[in-house]
Amino acid sequence: MQLEPQYKELLDTALEGSGQRATKQREHVYALLLQKRDHPTADEIYARARSEMPTISLATVYNCLETLVETKLIRQVNFEREPTRYCPNLTQHAHFYCRESGEIVDIELSDQLIGELMKVLPKGFSAQHIDIAYDGKCNHCHD
Amino acid sequence: MQLEPQYKELLDTALEGSGQRATKQREHVYALLLQKRDHPTADEIYARARSEMPTISLATVYNCLETLVETKLIRQVNFEREPTRYCPNLTQHAHFYCRESGEIVDIELSDQLIGELMKVLPKGFSAQHIDIAYDGKCNHCHD
DNA sequence: AATAATATTTAGAATAATTCCAATTATTGC
DNA sequence: GCAATAATTGGAATTATTCTAAATATTATT
Ligand SMILES: [Mn+2]
Ligand SMILES: [Mn+2]
Ligand SMILES: [Zn+2]
Ligand SMILES: [Zn+2]
């Protein structure tokens, strides 16, 4: 499995911009996230990574993920106190967590809706970020 | 410090409804949460609880909080992977986390706004709960 | 190309919030 | 008051994540 050229480009410039090196571990972790966009945990990424790169360590997976988050190529996604998950979708979106299947789905959010959410803040408050997590039943799990 | 009668009533009926007993530890933890509504962590609650009840244990604080959450008298509030915080405000509200001061403020949400958020879900999805967390600068911390 | 400087990876130890456990203590119903 | 049940307690266990220090890889310099 390999990183498509446009993403390879993205990764290289992001890393260069932050004075970090492009390593095969970083490429591999990034490629895995882009390939199966199911919001895996570090452990899941570790398991997937090992099939093609058996010597990679869990610490490296954490390190790579940290680098990718810092350079804003991916974001962290948290539900309650569950293990952190990772998402390469950089658009403004919320997450829907299906209690039945455990599936996590991206919910795109319009600027308009974000605007409305900003409007309800009391005077003097300014938010740089809004985190929105739904939970319930997804389309596959309905009666 | 003590629990106001209306809340004592609330607690007793909630506990009775779930077949649990009203103990002084549960009352005390609940009273602390109602008194200073700053979304404390279990450790903070433990520290506060000990000044009036020096023999209470951290395990008991966790147990009491769990009971209060189960009986829906309080709710848990999580920011990223920080320690869980606890909130006795039962209205529909989001949380604003000030990066500068660490203050956590309740943001009331109208049914209308929640409705809009529900509307953006794809067909077949139904949410029982939406978790909304802002983060940025609060009114006290502005330049 | 060799060497030095720097960054990354690695395995395993450390950390920290929370949960579990088994013994003691408190509360309830008779 | 006594037996049955539930809650509290201190400490051990768990688990995701971070830290550490040694080994390896990459880049820059001669
Ligand atoms: Mn996502
Ligand atoms: Mn609150
Ligand atoms: Zn589902
Ligand atoms: Zn502030």
C-alpha cells in the first residue's frame, strides 16, 4: 500500500514546514489513515501498520500520530474517555458514534450552522474551535 | 455545608427509584457539586469533601459520582483526554473551556438550535445525545 | 566518501485516571 | 437486636499514553 502523490506532497510540505523529516513510518501511518477512514485508535493503527512493516513499534505509531496532528494533517477525535481516535478528514465536521455498531461517521457542518453556534456565546467569549459529537443509532442499525 | 431541602428531596427520590440508599457520603458529594458549580474533577471533589469529611476515600468519591450520574442527577463532562469533570446543571447546555484561565462555563442551548443540529444528520441516523464543547478565550481573559 | 551533527525509532519503564477487589462498616427489614 | 443487604474503604490492578535512553537513520560538513 502506498501514499498517493498528492498526499505525499501534502505530507512532505507539512513536515518540511515544521522542520521534521519524512520517514517511511510517518508515510505509512498517514497512508493507513487515508486508506481506511474509520477513525481507528492508536492500537488499531499499530495492528494495521505491522502487517506491512512488522518492526514498527507502538511508540513510533504514537510519535507519528503526534507529528501528523501537530502539522494538522490529521485530527484527534475523542468520545468520553475512550482511547483517542484519528481522522484525516480536514473539513469542518462533527462525529456520529453509533452505540449499536460502534461505527463512527463524519457529519459535515455548514459555515452557517457553525455561525449559529458561535452566536449563542455570551458577550466577550470567542471560540477557536467547536467540538461536536452525536451519539445514537446509525442508518444500518435501525429497527 | 448542607444540602438544600429541594435537592435532598431530589436525591432521595432518585436513589430510591434506583434501589440505592441515601448515605452521608452521597449527600455530601452532591451538595459540594451544587454549591460550587465549577465542573470539578474527582480529585478536586475528593479534596473538597475531605475538609468536612476527612475519612472519605477517593474510591467512595468515584462511587458516589457514578451513582449520581446513573441516577441522572449530574452529568460527566469531558475535554479531550483530561480527567472527567462533573456538572449538576441538568438543562440542555454546552461547555466553553477557556484555554487561558481553565474556566469552564455553561452555554445554554435552545431547542431550536438542537433541532438544527439534528437536521444535518443523514437519513436513517438518530441521535439521543449531542455533546458540544467550545474552546477559546472567555470574557475575563480578553485583550 | 568519511565524519559529525541531528532527528527518529525502538523497547521498556513510568505515569495517571479510573476501576476492581476483598474486608470492614453501615443501614434496613424483621 | 439480628440477619441480610448495601456501601465504604485502602490498596492493588488496569489501561492509554508519555517518557527515557540507547540504537539507528538521515542530513550536513569536511
Ligand atoms: Mn472524522
Ligand atoms: Mn455544565
Ligand atoms: Zn450503527
Ligand atoms: Zn478565561
